[in-house]
Amino acid sequence: MTNRKVHEQDSRYSSPWGWQYRLRILLWEYTWPLLCRWTPKPCNPWRLMILRLFGTKVHGRPFVHQRANIDHPWNLILHDRACLGDQTHAYCLGKVEIREGACVAQEAYLCTGTHDFSDPVWPLATESIEIGAGAFIGARAFVMPGIKIGRRAIVGACSVVTKDVPQEVVVKGNPARTQSRIGD
């Protein structure tokens, strides 16, 4: 699922997005706080409807906390019982897919954007993130662009994930390292 894409930019200070795309971003930045951020937890179906209207692919009934931060929701894919917790940040410049039953805990950051530092302009580079079914991303963890978290894997709180995490493994630290296999 990870596909690195380098976006064209004239300079370090120019946007890689055209005016129509920027208008879409602006509309989203006003819609979520106005229609969703204030809603109580039981209003999850309403939040999912708003996300769908902005292009999020929603399968089943995932949960998105009202204080979750989502950039570019049209790049987000949520599966049944997936969860984006309180103040999580899904920086979806590239695709972010959260599989069935996976949980992204409070204040975790899923980052799909970086820069191509081999080019003097430092153009935006994006890569997708996939969180496997039943995986758990701990509070304040940071997941780098292009990472795949395996099925039922656990990422410890405050960890920085710089490499793919195999299924049914516990990782923690900065950088995140394997601590054990689930069931050991």
C-alpha cells in the first residue's frame, strides 16, 4: 500500500496544491469544528456522515472522537470498529488506512508527509500508512510516513515508529524496537 509520491513545487515556499485543492482544504478546516468538534461521543454516526461527504471511505461502524484532528479526509480509509481517539492527528497528505478493530489512542500522530531532501527545493513527499486489524497505537506515539503496522501489533505510548511493525509484536521506544511477541 505504501507509494512514495514527490509533489511538484516551484520553491520551498510554494504550495504543492492548486487553488481548487486549497479551497477544498479550507472548506474542511471550517466544517469539522463547526459541525463535529462540539458533538458528544454518541453523535459518531453524524461525524462519520460528514467524513463521508468529504471523501473518507468508511466501512462498517468505526469510531472517530470529536476532538480527532484529520487533515485531507479524502485520503482516510476507516474499517469497522476502527478507532481514532481523543486529539489523535491523522495527517493524511497520503493515504491512511485503519483496519478493523484497530485503535489509535489519544494524541497519537499518523504522519504521511515529509520532504525530498535530495532536491534543493525540498518538495513535499507523501507515503501511505496502514494500521493492521486489531492493532493498538499507544498515546502520543508517532508513526512516520510509509509505515505498515501489522495485525494485532502494539505500539507503546510515546514511541516513534520508523520501520514497519510485524504482526503480533509489541514495540516501544524512540526509535520503536521490538520488545516481545504477543502471547510470549
